[in-house]
Amino acid sequence: MSDDKNLSDDLNDMLGDAKEGAKKAGEKAKEFAHEAKESAAEFAESARDTFDKSKGENKKVLAGVLGIVLGYFGIHKFVLGYNKEGIILLVLGLLGFVTCGITSGIAWVIGFVEGIIYLTKTDEEFYTTYQVGNKPWF
């Protein structure tokens, strides 16, 4: 009987230790979750601020480089949200197969010039002119 009692006491001690360990682990998990939630909120706010500050610059550089490299397809227009103008340049670029490259050359010159204009403007000028002011050409 004493062996059963000792075994029972040992099991109760282990169970008590397990409950105490689980309680501590639960508290640690709550602390970790709270810290993770705060870190995620700080990161999201920081990312939002960074994106808001650089939104015009990112589109400026992307649209400028695409205008220079692939301007005859009008991709830089699609990036800025000017779908009608992008389709016009795309059609001109593709018509170059029929017109021996004449319309592709026109579309390329337009895209190249616009790409250079985009990259030479300040971030504020670019943002107010092309993203807020919706100026589709040059």
C-alpha cells in the first residue's frame, strides 16, 4: 500500500508540476502574443508611413524607366493608370509590324521623351502633375 501511496503522491506532484508549467507557458504565450501584436502594429504603421512618403517616387522611377525601355508598348502609361493612353501607344507599337516600324518609332520617341521627363522632375512635381493632376501626355 505504501508503494501505491508513494506512486500516487509522485503522480500528484508531477501533475501539479505539469499544471504549474502549463500555467507559466500560457502566461509566456500571452506575453509573446501581446509583444508580437505590438510589433506587427508598429511595423504596419512604419510600412504605411514609408509607402505614403515614397509612393510618388516609386511610381516616378518605375514609370520613367519603363518609358525609356518599353515606351513603345505604353507600359509606363498603364503603371500611372492612364489606360486609354497606354492602349494608344500599344496599338502604335504593334502597328509597326505593318507600317515598317514607322508607328513603332513614333511610339518609342513618345515613351522615351516621357520617361526622361518623368525622371527629371522632382518627386513633388511628378506626383502633383501625373498622379494628382492626371496629366496623361508629356
